[in-house]
Amino acid sequence: MPLSRLQLIDGAKEAGYPHVDSRLISQWIDLGLLPKGQRIGRGSKGGKGAKYEWDDKDLPAFIALLDQQRVVRHLAIVSIIPVATWLYWGDEWTQLPQVRRAIRTWWARTDKVGARASEQLAKSITRAVAPRKTSRIDRDKFKSSIEYAAFNRTFAREDIISKLESVRRSDPTDGLIGQMGIPSDLLVDGMFAMRIVMNLLKNPDDTTVTNDMFEDARRRLNLGGWQYLKQWPQLRSTPNIGESFERPTIELFINRACSDLLRDLGMQLMLQERGTPLPTSPEVSLLSEAFKSMPAK
């Protein structure tokens, strides 16, 4: 049975949220925490302005998000839920237009990196990519370029690639990244993939990031999730790096939904620019199916 805006408000108040009003409904729609609803006609004597109705399943979803808001500091954290729902539960619960709005809400908070966080990020990236025999001067130059980019929210791609080349030239076969043979330009793009795609998604009218790209990313992330579930025991037993592979719970995939989706979209864009787009991923079962009979851990 369709629900009106007033019924959404009344349902939330009955659930213990007396502060919910029409203004909050509009705000949450803009933030991607609620769908826009289905526009309906008012009839010949129905007054002016647009009128919308929501599916009856939207009320419990709305209340669940209100519950979540009680335990987090920022609505950006709540916005992960509709994105994860679309990724791993499908269109029945969340539609792509809402996902686009929700991910902008998440990014508005995520993109603000303080000085200490920028420094820690730069250190961790430098440790990951710099061979052990890299000179201190080259290592520090590379770390500084990453720290500056993170704190100032810039992407000086050519400068970072140049410094990365200096870091890896010390011993290109030493260290995990060198052994994998990832090209420097692709490695650097991967660091900033989220920012690259969000510069486009910030503009609701931009059509560069297509719906098909979102759909393909969803297929790839679900496929990757199934593969991680299957391979985790083996990965966990890998010498030296096994502890870095987290237990594959549904909470893990939910918390990473926004970042994983943006990275995939960003890499799609950059590979397209090079004329080597990713092949379309096969259809797979949604990852939520894997957790139906598994207890949360």
C-alpha cells in the first residue's frame, strides 16, 4: 500500500522519533537517505505542486536509518547503508538515483582529511610501495607528495608518478608491489580513483559516469565478494601478510561499499581514457545471498 509523506512522518513518530517532519523528509531525500518517491497526480481539485507516494517497505527502511543515526556522529555514515543495499541486495530496496545522491553525502565527509590523517596515509602508502633499499631522500619526497595531495585534496598526477618512479628505481624487484609489476601510472591512479570519479559525480547533471558503469561495478564487486569468501581461508594462511585479510562478514562489505564502488568506477574511467576498458563482468548472485544462513561475527 503506497504511503504519503504524512504517513511516513506519522510512522516515524510512532516508532519514537517525534522530531521527524516534512523538512527532514526533504533533507533526507536530497542526501540520498530516502528515495524521492513516485510522483502522482493531484486530480482536477487536488491543489498545486508535486505530490509523491512511497512504497510501504520504505517506512521500515526509514526507521532503520533513524535508528542508525542515533549511534553515529555523522549522516555520512548512515549514507553507506543505501549504497550497500543497492550493491548487495539489489534494486528491490534501493534505486540507482538514490545511490548517486547518497554517495555524494558520504564523500562530502570522507574527503575532509586532517593533517595527522594525511601524514599517516602518506606513511602507509610509502611503506607499501617503496622497496627497502630506497634512499631516504627519494622516500621522503614521495611521502611528501602523497601527504600534500591528501591534505589539499589535489591530484598532481604527473608529479606523484615521477616521484614514485624514483622510489621504485632503487630496486624494482624488491617489495610486493615491484614483484607484482604494477605500472606506476596505474598504481598512482588507483590511489586517487575515488577522487577522480567524485569530481564528476558531484555534478548531478554530468553524464560521464553512466548507469551502465554503475551496473558493471556492481557485478564486479559481487563477483569479487564471492571470490573473497571462497579464498579467505587460504589468504588468511599466507605467510607474513595473512593477518591483513579481514574476516569476510556482511558488515565488512557494508562498511566498504562506498569506497569500493567509487574505486571501481574511477578505474573504469581511467582505463577507458587509455583505450583499454574493463570487460563487462558476468552476472552473479548478489552477495547478500551468501550471508542469509550465516551469523554475524
